[in-house]
Amino acid sequence: YETLRKLNNSLNEKSISLFVYLLKRYIANGEKEYAVTMSQMKSFVGIATSTTSNNEVITDILEVLTLLGLVKYEYRKVEKDKTMMFITHMSNTVRRTDV
């Protein structure tokens, strides 16, 4: 309850939607890391997937979720010219990382 309250009070509905989407995928994957694309995340929160400027929306949300200790992610080169984002850990408890 506290996590959703803090997200609701400090962020918008896209942030909550993205958090729930990533957390559900993390749980469905046995709480192990998984790859996710920017397009998948943009589609889930209801913003245009073909517009690269919307990448900033997702990136900003991920940065705030990271500061709250809710998500950890990293980019990895998976092929010569291809980099993928991996969600490496999710939490449903707020832990401020900037204090």
C-alpha cells in the first residue's frame, strides 16, 4: 500500500502503470532478470511507440523508480550493433537511494 501511495502522490499514472507492468513481468519470470524493449514499455503505458522522443518519458520514469529503489536495470550489448535493456531486480517496497 505504501509503495502505491507514494507513487500516486509523487508520479503520474504512466509511472504506476510501468511499475506494475515491470513488476508483474519480473514475478512471472520467477523473480529473475529479463529483457524488455522501449517499444514494449511505451506500448504498455499508452504512448506512441514510433516516436523516439517518447523514449525520454520511459527513461525519466525508470530513473525515478530507480531512485525509489523499486527497479534496477542495465543495458547490455547482445550483438555487435544491438543493445538491450535488462530489468535485473524489482522491489515493491520504497527504498530511497539518494539519502
